[in-house]
Amino acid sequence: MSIETIICDKSDLIENSGVCALLNDEQVAIFYLPATEQKVFAISNWDPIGQANVLSRGIIGDIGGEIVVASPLYKQHFSLTSGQCLEDETAPVKTYPIALKSDKVVIG
């Protein structure tokens, strides 16, 4: 059984954008997309190609029905659901189970 951790309040999120949170010494990029069924998505903030913690600052988009974030460094697209890099399948990012529970955002 996984343990859920409150990572932030819903009020800390920015609609259709990303924020960064610290989870056990690891930076997590959290995206709030209220028009989608899932509403919140969480991936590692580490861009494996640009070698920096920047994905929370990327631009959100849709490529072929896949919700993605474009890295602000070299513009690779990472799936918010699978973590897969669309341009380089050898460079995925970690994804996290995340949900909105009342006014709290929980991971785990």
C-alpha cells in the first residue's frame, strides 16, 4: 500500500501551468489542467536532455492527443501521463501518482 503525501494546496497551483514542489529531496513538476479529466499531473522537474530542473517552467500543449510539456531549454516534449520524451525515447522522466482531494494535492 502506498502512502499519500500532501504536496501542496490547490490554491498553490496555477491553471494551465506548472509549479515545482520538493518531495523527499526530489523536485517534482506539478501541472494543473482543470479542463482535463485527470486535472493534475506530476513528473520529475529534471530535464534529462538539458540537464537542469526546469520542466515546471515549460509550455503545456497537445501533440496528437497526448498532453505534453515542452522543455524551456531545448523544446523536447515530455508526456504528462507517461513521462516519455516524444523526440528521444531513451530520455523519459519519472511520473508520480497525483490527485486532488478536496483542496489538497496529494502524491502517492
